[in-house]
Amino acid sequence: MHREDQLVERTVRAIPSASSRSRFRGVSLGIGDDAAILALTGRTEWVLSCDSFLEDVHFLANSHPPKSVGYKSLTRAASDLVAMGAKPRFFLLTLALPASRASSWFDGFLRGMARASRSLDMRLIGGDTTKSQSISISITVLGEIARGQALTRSAAKPGDIIYVSGKLGRAQLGLDLVLNNLAHRRDFRKLLRPHLYPEIRVKLGEWLAQKRIASAMMDISDGLSTDLGRLCKASRVGARVESESLPCVTIPPSSVRALKKLKLDPLQMALHGGDDYELLFTVPPHDVKRLRRAPGFSELSAIGEITRDSKILLRSSDGSSTTLAARGWDSFREK
Amino acid sequence: MHREDQLVERTVRAIPSASSRSRFRGVSLGIGDDAAILALTGRTEWVLSCDSFLEDVHFLANSHPPKSVGYKSLTRAASDLVAMGAKPRFFLLTLALPASRASSWFDGFLRGMARASRSLDMRLIGGDTTKSQSISISITVLGEIARGQALTRSAAKPGDIIYVSGKLGRAQLGLDLVLNNLAHRRDFRKLLRPHLYPEIRVKLGEWLAQKRIASAMMDISDGLSTDLGRLCKASRVGARVESESLPCVTIPPSSVRALKKLKLDPLQMALHGGDDYELLFTVPPHDVKRLRRAPGFSELSAIGEITRDSKILLRSSDGSSTTLAARGWDSFREK
């Protein structure tokens, strides 16, 4: 049999898929033909995004477990759907990999992707597999949302309170552990997890969209300083962030000594670290009270306020302010 | 500004796009947010497919013009929609490229993609751009079709007549010219064209689906021997192909001498050459007459018949038959 076709068959066996034979709500035809066919009701809107995950750019094939690569490539793509308040539903996978990665590496990859797919309740509906020099993954995701409910990044208003979910910089810390060859240590396993297996805020995103509480929302994939800049630019506003309110990573006392040589700066990690996939959203002051019922409310932090200004300022505890430059992840930045 | 964001802005300026600001039928929100939003009517079905186009696998960045890379990457992706009879509508572009390709190469690429996008009447609705070591393009395409009208590859029946559109092997000939450093010659320009700027049979595909004339259909992207094998496998049938009926490339008399050293074999090129993106479809005998009204009917060839057997046979003019092995394009095949 055609080797590409074999890889497709292994994929369909491993990952929850809508195949040609299975019937799945909304899917007239799944994997196995030239294309998939969706029969949609028209009652909802469909949210689409694509995202690439590349060897030596986003991950290191010899340092990152294949299971993490599979899990994370889908999760980070789905994060863009969650960032609009949509429910993740389907995905298409374009995969290019060297022949040497087509056996056990590929199995690990599929296991990780299957885990993400099950945890997000998403089905694979199409794909394309090719041999290449290095591993390159591109995923297109489709989500569903009630008409008119999607939260964009362009409707933040001066006076809105800026919120983030979770702690920021956790993925950066995990990456630092990998890059410093500390990933194998059992005592760092928990610190490593957000980098290898990030969890995304599906319920929170859906809730904020359904309740129409947030004025604007996006996910933090490239770092707060870069992504807040994008939200402000799209909304034509500025922002003031209180450095003291930022939910920074706390290093467990038992690890402080072992991590000393990394010279970690939790504030800088929270401001510029990428890959957290937490939600960044703005709430008009009169809706702040309603937020208390949000799923995972205790993990939300109000970090500042949208301003009329076009600048983004970071205010320190002493009251002084500095401009917050976008120093998050940018693959094209000169080093 | 973020350099990735700059590339996105150049893309949106160059390629017909559904941007956040423009209103376009079916698009609630276009490029510029976390994801695009489609408001679909529910009266039609949506057809989705993804396709990758990689440097050193599918094209050579120093031999193939960037305009061709841009044009072809979208056209070949859209071919999967046409293969089901759908009307191409939208696409998402995932692009990874070295910084050295972000200037003039990228402009040429965008011009070619814009040309394909206009000619197919497709709009860009999303994308992702990253820096990488080599150029990697992944495109997800969406097409629209009346409910239940899509033509799959799995419904061919014994006795159905097998048709192909156009001539087969033309793209292979163009590739041979490129690989033999003959692409620069003005007298070969016409022979090169199907390889660099393939045209796909949008009207024929739509017509066959609308009129319910074809029983099964797919596009020939990896070569007839491989793709007919896939159609037969999906339909659980066999086929008999008449070698004399195959629409082979004809070398213009003026070029015969210059091409002699390439030792071209038009029959082998027609059987196994990839990248033609012609349509392969089957028609029940009682519907063959109706086919005369097909767009581009004069370019269709009946090449054989679907059989009850599971084999695919190639019958020569002397009446002898041999098994037709799948020897089309497979990036994973050992050389």
C-alpha cells in the first residue's frame, strides 16, 4: 500500500476521527475522500483558525517528547477558538515528517494528539501527510458558537477592567527547564507540565461569550506584552497594567536553590513569556460583579485598566510608570 | 511593529481577503482576530480539505518561480474541492519561511497566490506566519455545494465508464524540463505551463455534481495509476484501462529533437505522472450520452471500464493485459 495512505490509516485509528463510515453530528463525510463534508445547521456560527507547530522553531524533536508535540499542537490551535468563546469541534491535520520519525515518534505524537482531541472533544475530519526534512505540523480548527456571541479583540473600551486567567510565565519556566537540561528531574515534573501539556480555558471562554460579560477577549500565546498590544491596537485604545497585580509564577521553596542558576525573573516571565494560552479579556466596570460566577473565578486576576491613551503603561508599586514594549515571542525578530 | 504582523498585513493587501472590516457573503469576521467567523445558511454543505506544499519536496525554491509556488499551492488545494463538485469559496494559509524569503520572494509568492485566488474566486479568511529553515506552505480550503450533491470516490460500479479530463503527463513533462535545466528556453514555455500554472476543472466538476451524471469522482494529483487505485479501493471494484485510449502528451515536432535526451515516454507519463489535477470520474453506461453537454466535453477521454474484479488491468492494443501497479507520486517511497 501507498505509504502515505498507511500513515493516514494509523492516524485515523489513533485519533478520534469522523471517518467516511462513522456518522457524527454535522459531518456528512469524514476522512478518506478528497475532502470532508460538513452539513451545518445555519443556527450557529463557525469559527476557523489555523496554526503551525514546527521543529526547531516551536519545539525540539530531541528534547520534547513526541506525546507533548502531538498534544500541544492541537491544544494551541484550539486555543484560538476558545479565545473567541467558541466550542472546539473539528480539526484538519497537515503533517510533514522525515521517514525516521514515521515509526515510534509518530506513535507517540498520535497518542498525545488523541489525548488532546478527547479532552477537547474534537474530531479529526481531514489531513495531508508528506515526507520532509524536518517535522512540520499545521492544524486547522473549527469551532461552533451561537450567532453573534463571539468575542473579538477589537471591542475593548476605556475604563474596562483587564483580566487574565491563571498564572503567566508558567510555560516559559517549563521551557527554561528543557533548555537547561533540567526536564528529566522528577522534582520539576510539575513545573514542566504547563509547557509540555498546557490546559486551555474552554469553559471560561464559552461562559464569558454566553453571558456577554467580556467586551473583548483573546488568548495569550506570544506573551502578555505582545498580545495586550494587539488587543489594544485592534480596539484603538491603550492600557495601564499594575505590575503588582500580575499573577506571576511562584517557585516552590524546595526548588529555589536548584533553579538559582537560571536567574528566573517571574515578573519578566509574566510580561513576555509565551505559550501560556491563558485568556486575556476586558470587562466593563458595571459587569465586574457578574464575573464572580465565572468557571474558575478564583484563578482570575484583574491586572489593570483600558485607557483612552494609545500607549500601554506598566505601573510599579511605587507609582512610577514605564511604557510596556511588546517583547513576547516573534519568530522573525532579529536576535 | 511585530514582524509576523507585518507579513500578515502584506498578505491581506496582496490577496483577495475577507478582512475584519470588509463584509463578504457568509463571513462575519475575516482576518485579523484570533479566528475567522463564518455565518453559513445551512442550505448548502461545506467541503473542507487541507494540502501542504513544501520546499525540496514539492518544489525547488531556486528553480521554481515564487509566483508559481504561490499560484500552485492554492490551486492544488482547491483541486480537492473541485474533485467533489464543490465551488471553492475560502482558504486559510499557514506559511513558514526563512527571513531571507520574506522580501522579494514573498512578494512574488503573494502575486501568484493572488492570481489563483482571483481566478478561482476564493477569499483568504485566516492564516499563520512563522519563520523557519525552509519554506513550508499549508492551505486549508473550504467550498460549498448543494446538499447531497458531492461526488465521492467510493460509489463507482462495475460497468461504469472511466473518464479523465485533459491530457495526462503534462505536469510531469514540465517538471522534467525544470529538472533538466530547460525551463528557461522560450520555445518550451508552453510545455512548462501545466507544471507551473495548472488549471483546474471547476466548471466541469460542478456540472458533473449538479447533473448527477458521475457515479464517482476524484482529482489526479499523484498520477493515474495511484489515484485510480484509490478510487477502486474506496469503491471496492477493479478497472480495466485501455492503453490506446489514454490521452497522452504530444511533443510538438519542433521540440522532438531538443527533448530527445530526456527519453520521454508519454504513456508512462500519462500513467504515473503526478500534479496534473485533471478530473477522474466514472459514468454509468446509460448516462454517457448526457455527458456530451459537459463543459469542455471535447477534452474528455473514456479510458476504460470499472470491473467486478479487485485488480486494475492495463490492456494494450494487441489485446494483452498487465496489472497496473500504483507507481505515482509517494513522498515516502524508498528510491
